[in-house]
Amino acid sequence: MFYKELLKLYFICGTTTCQGKDLYTVVEEALKGGITLFQFREKGEGDLDGKEKVELAIKLQNLCKKYNVPFIVNDDIELALEIDADGVHVGQDDLGVDEIRKLMPDKIIGLSIKNEEEFQQSKVEYVDYVGVGPVFDTQSKDDAGGAIGYEGLKLMRKLLPQMPLVAIGGIQTQHIKEIMKTNMDGVSIISAISYAKNIEKTVREMNEQF
């Protein structure tokens, strides 16, 4: 069951984006701090695959269930179906969202869109929310493309007045208030949470910005 409030503080992480820390511990601390949605994004050099990836996904999924936070899988449709995840998040180059909707009629589907051109070619009627960005330059994603800034967020809100939108890309605690002024429904964060010295405290401080 999706509602836009889930996007408020959306944490995205995998073993390659938590500075060598134990991912299970990182996610648990973030859940204690009050994240509202979690996306398992296992990508990049040294990422897990096969059985190891499935086992870790199931552990994290069970952890999220304990905190009543939906568990979303990035890109890997097969994995999401295999473990019965709460949903998937895909980019422009992945399987079409209309096809995914056929496979997952009652799951959460998120799609990344960064500009008007991508918006024109996206079948947004099949998705529950859109991830907009990168707002700022980001280290966590090699393929993110140029930063769109606050103006880019405002444009996406004009193009999608009713769609739940979450901002992503290089977002730090001090940006949240400004981002929310552009009528986003929330922020997606990778490294500002996963690299934090005290993750639980950092997430609580982020929550105070809304």
C-alpha cells in the first residue's frame, strides 16, 4: 500500500555505498532514527550478486518489516519478485514500467526522471512515485548525469502536479528545508546517512527539518 508520506525520508543503500561498514547495522540505525522508506541498491565495484545478494536482501527485508518500513529493490526485478519485496525502483534504461506493472500489479513502483525530455518518454501512469534529480552533484551514482538544482525540482513539479515526487542526489541535512519549498514530498539520501558517524542521530536531525 503506497501513500506519498512514505517518501519523506527515503534511505537508499547497498554494500558499496556505506564505506565498508556492515550494511545491516547501517540500515538498523537508520530505521531507529526514523527513515520512512528503504531501497536496497546493490551496485558498483565489488557489489554482491547471486545467492549472497538474495540472502542479504532477505535479512534487510525482515529488518524493515520489524520497523514497519517498506523494502524497495533497485532495478533487480527478478530479486524483487523472488523475495516478494514491497516494490522496485527503476531508471530510464531498465525494463519499461508498463511491463513491470504487469509483473507486479499491487507493488510500489518508482521511476527516476531528471528532465522534461525524460518525462516525455516516461509512462508515468504506471508508477506510484517519481525520483527527481540529481539535485546536486553526487559521488554515490556514477551515471547520475548533470545536477538539476532547485529549478529542476520546480519544473518536475509543474510537469507532474499530482504525482508523489522525491528529490535525490547529493542532498545533505541543510538542504532539506529548501527542497521541501519546491513542493517535493520528500528526500532520498544515500551517503549523507550511510557515511555519518552517528547514523541514528543524523537521521533524527534530518527528520527535524520537515
